[in-house]
Amino acid sequence: LWPLMHYLMWSDSVDEVSFWHDYVQVNQIFANEVVANYQEGDIIWVHDYHLMLVPQMIRQALPNAPIGLFVHTPFPSSEIFRCLPHRKEVLLGILGANVVAFQTYNYARHFASNCTRILGYEYTPSGILANGLLIQIEIYPIGIDVERTRYHCHRPGVAPKAKAIRERYAGKKIIIGRDKLDPVKGVLQKLEAFETFLTDFPAWRDKVVLIQVTSPGVLGATELENKASEIVARINAKFGSLEFTPANLFNQHIDRDEYYALLEVADIGLVTPIIDGMNTASFEYVVAQEEHHSPLILSEFTGTANSMGAAVIVNPWDCKEVARAIEECLSMSEEEKTLKYQQLSKFVTSHTAAYWARSLVKGLLNSPKSNWGTTTPLDVSRIQAEYTDRRKRALFFDYDGTLVPICQNPEDAKPSQQVIDVLTKLCKDPNNVVWIVSGRSQDYLENWLGHIPNLGLSSEHGCFIRDPNSKTWVSLIENLDMSWKDDVKEVFEYYTERTPGSFIEEKECALTWHYRKADPKYGAFQARELQNHLEQNVVGKLPVECLIGKMNVEVRPSLVNKGVIIKRAITQNPDTEFMFCAGDDRTDEDMFRILERMELGGIQMIQFTVIVGSVDRKTLASWKVDSCQDLLNILQVLTN
């Protein structure tokens, strides 16, 4: 698994069967031990690729236990991960957790892509929907124990060693590298970049030394060690002399004092993995440089790069770029060094190991308490009693799939006379505030429901609103940049051309790709492919989010959703005692989520959150009804 997670493929699969058998056994041993020692109220946090089957094994024995998994390594794209013979079993093992956490957004995105492509599960902004359950995906960059690192930097043995290194390389600028000798650590690329630097910048020859310390890696590295030695020999033959050795390679373990002495004397820290998780050596370098403020050159392929923008970020495969970065750092003014260092230090000292651990635990504790529960059929007698007893009520309804059935042609989903009558009666009660919160356009809602007095309307999932007792529509997105629509529409058109029966619906603030007229299986497959493409290439770069609805994929501004309407309505009606909210798809989860947070925050009101239709996914709703007609019949009872 370690090579796979780092984009390295194995040369044969002779031992794969026995390897898998052993992996399952080891994971089961850990799971059994956890189950045997678990007590109510405990939380379970599993770490890294060694134990990716453990969450599901524990889940089978402890259905309601809070379980988290943190993956320390990179997570590969689906093109790589699908090569694993037991890929489905591993993914299902991971999805036994309530929360799965990664170092970076890219690793989380790759995991989500694997779940959709290999397992066929759907991905939402909150996580993976698997067999009716929501598994949250979170990003928690790891940190270090800054105080302990400072302690090690000031141990009595460090200063003499640092002094000895400075004396040995007196008058020279010192570049420090410290890596395991693994293919992914970029040692060869680093040495070749140093050779390019000496070639392209002759003024620095005889003035700079590279000290590269390597230790045995996870994989056998004899060939890698030989190649590194060859490059070093070539550099020293070309640019060295009897008195001076520019490239110094030490294939050995060094003690802690020597390590921190090297970090302290460095004029440049050079960290160039070709792929890596959260490279903590770069954090330790920053702490060790509290006095000298020497700059850091960091590979863009480390998990650390996104967090440490004040480092000089490079592509380790581009020797010329790394060489220019070395020259830039050597020529950097003291003022610029200090400015960059202050930014790096601020991040490292605030995002410590303790901060990381607290974030992990907090994320798990804050995951929805109903994550592994069930949704109960709506109790008509209870809601009738609560509705009657409360003086101030707020009711929120989605439209399609909630008040009217889903139609193959969206224009055919017209409100029945029963819908009009129920809404009219609800709105006539002065104790009620009633809203339709839909993904439909303003014109559609105005045409079919705008004549009902005192009915609040919200179109395009919260982007536009028409308050009760008002005839004026108000935009909540007038200051948002909508230039993203052209890029998204181009992607939608690509999939529309290749999916017979699909079509694009363009709204003022959203774009929706419908496939309800397409072949159901092929349409669902194309929707997953479209979602993956958007998540990987569009959503991360633009202020939008991708939502999977019933037979559609929608892209909308990320700052506005249906939950905003509920929050706004409750703010305007703080004396509300009774809340009723009904919806049928994932866009309605934003409303349920806001109400759940209000409940957790101690806001006192009776709540009924209702999911309409078959519950084939995780929902935050507490109640369910089987159909639109069932919901209307219950509302009819309330109005009577």
C-alpha cells in the first residue's frame, strides 16, 4: 500500500494473495482489541494506511460508535488506486468511519473520486453518501510539537556541533537536505538541480556547499543510493577540487543533536519530494531558524506547500526552476528573509500537533449525531398536537419532489389544486410564516404560486427571495462574481452532447444538467463522471459548489443555499415556537442542517424536519413521509 499511496507501482503480484490475507488479519486484531475495550462515550480514531479496514470492522460490532480515520499519506487518484486488486474492500473499510480526514484538499478530492468511480457512491460538499449514510470528509493539516522542537534545538549538544559545521565550511553558504532514501523523496532531483545551479550560476561556484543526509527508506534503495553517489561524484569532479567538495552525501543515520545542528546552520533548507504527505522536516527547519531566518525551498508536491506560501515553492522535476530558486534565496535581502520567516513561523507555531489533534477530535464530536441512526415515519397525532399548541409557527417547503411529484419534463410539474388550497389556508393563519424554498426560477414560482397572499418565495436555492406580503424580488447574489458560468456551461455542453436525452437548464445564478430523459443507468454514470470532472477541475478553483439532485447535477455559488433562507426568516421572527421543514433531495439538507445547529445551539423551538420519498441516503431530517401526497394529506389535517 505504501508504494501505491505514493504513485509507485509494484513489479509483480506473486505475493499479493498472502499479503492481503495478512493485512486483513492484522486489521482484525486491532479491531477486536478496540471492540473489547470500548466503553459508551469513547471516541475511536484510527490512523493511516496500515489500518484502513479497521473502521468497518469496528462498525459491524459497534454500530453507533463515533469512529474517525486520519490518512497521513497522500491518497492517489482513481487511475492509480483502481490498480489495487482489493480496492473496493479497502474503500468500504475506510467508509466505516463517521469522519475521514486528510492532509490536503487534493488528497480528500482523490478519495472522493475513488468512492464515486469505483463504488458508484455520490459525493456532496459534506462528504460521501454510502448506503444511506453520510461519511464526512475533512482536511486537517498536521503540525509538530513546537515547544519540544525548541527544546531539542537548545540541547547542550547542538551548539558545539553547529559550531563545528560552520568552522568546517567557513566562508561558504550551506544548503541542507535531510531525507529518507525513497524514490518519492526527490533526492536525485535535488542533486541534479544543485548541479544545474552550479552550471548556470558560475559566480556561486566555490561559495556554496550542499550537505545531503539520507537514511534508509521504506523500500530497498541500493540502486537509488548508487545513482545518488554517481551524481555527487560527477558534481565534485566538475566543480570541486582537492581543497573543496561542493556536494556532500552522507548515507547514514545521524543523532538528534546533529540533525538540529544542521537545521540551525543552514543558509537554505531544500525540501524536494516528488510526492509527500505533510513534510514535518520543513516545520522543524522553521523552528530551528528562529535566530537566522534562512529561507526554505519547498516542493509543490508536499502536503505542506499549500500551508507554507512564504516558502519558495518549486517543481522538483524542473532543475532550472530549482536552480533559480537557490540563487534567489542566496541573493535575498535580510528584510525579505525576515518577512518570509515571520509568515512561516506564524503558521508553524499556531498549527501545532496539539491544534491538529484538537481539530480531529472536535470534528468527530461535531459530526451529526444522527449519522448512524434512522429516520422515523412522521407522527401525525404528535405534529397535530404541537401545531395546535404553538402560537407562532414557521413552515418551509421545497417544491419539486415535495409538494409536487418529480416529472420527466420539469415544465409538467405544476401545482395541483390541493397544493394551492393547502398553501392558501396555511398562509391565511396570522400565526404562520410560510415559505416555498425551491430551485425553480423566479418566473416559474411567480406564475404558479405568486398569487397566494402572504406566501414567501425563494428561487434558485436561496439566491432570490420574495418576502411574504411583498411583490418585489430581492437578489442575495448581486455582488457575487458569476463569470464562472461560462466555464461550467462548456463542461455541461460536453456531457450533453455525449448523453442522449440530457439537457441544460440555465438560471440566473445556477446551471443544472438534467438527465431524467436519458437512459437511467447511463445517465447516472455520466452524472458521476461529470461530478468528478467538476470537483477535480472546476469547483476547487471557483467560488461554486457542485450538488447532486434527483436526476440532475447543479453548480451554484457556494455562499448561498436554502439554509440561508431559514436563518433569515428566524432572525425576522425570533418568537417562532414551531418549525416545520420538508424536502426531498440533497439541496434541502442545507435547511435541515441549519435547524439541527439551532437545536444544538440551545434555541428552544419544536422542530419537524421531514424527508419526502424513499430514504436511500443519509439525511439530517428526523422524520419521513413516503410521498408528496402523504405530505399534503398531513398538511390538510393541520389546516382543518
